[in-house]
Amino acid sequence: MKSVFLVDDSPTILASLSAILSRAGVPVEKAGTGEEALSAFKAGKTPLRMIVTDYHMPGMNGVELVREARRIPALRFVPILLLTTESEQARRDEARQAGATGWLVKPVDAGKFLSVLNQVAPA
């Protein structure tokens, strides 16, 4: 079964989203930084169902991570969602231009999160 890869510098957000997915039987991989995630993506050990990344992170932000992830052939068509408190259209446009599939605004309701997962990346 393909994993969902979560990237966020907040351990609380990682734990919360991971718990939602785990309860739903979805395998999860996690990284606390964009650089850590990119390293894991390049290693390509497990196929990914979807990537969910925070927008604001120290070092590499979510948009930069999306841009770099899209350069990896195995991730070219993997859905990537940005998770953030931002709701500005300009930020959304920037994310889409980088290759993001969609946008989730924090805090994310568990039911909505799973619904979006099943809609964007059906099992």
C-alpha cells in the first residue's frame, strides 16, 4: 500500500495528521523539514500516494519543496497538497505554479482531510 508523506516543522501537526491517517489504515512517512523530505524522496524507498507539506518551514519552504519534488520523475504525478494558515490567492497561485495539486487551510478537520485524500489520491 502506498504511503502518505507528511512534511511539517511542527511535531504536533505531524502527530495529529499521522494519527488521523493511521486510524484510517493509511501508511505514513514523516519529515520535519523540506530538506529531510527531499532527501527521502530522492532515496525513493516507498511509493507515495500523496505528499502533504506545510507552507511555512525554516530553510526550504513548502513551495520550494514542491518545485524540487516535481523534478523527481517518480513524483511527477503524485498529488502534493500544501497545508498552511495562509489563504491568500497569490500564495495559492504560487503553489500551483510550482506544481502543487491543492491547498488545505489549518486547522484541518479529520473527516475533511480523509475526504480530500480519497478524492485527490484514491487508494
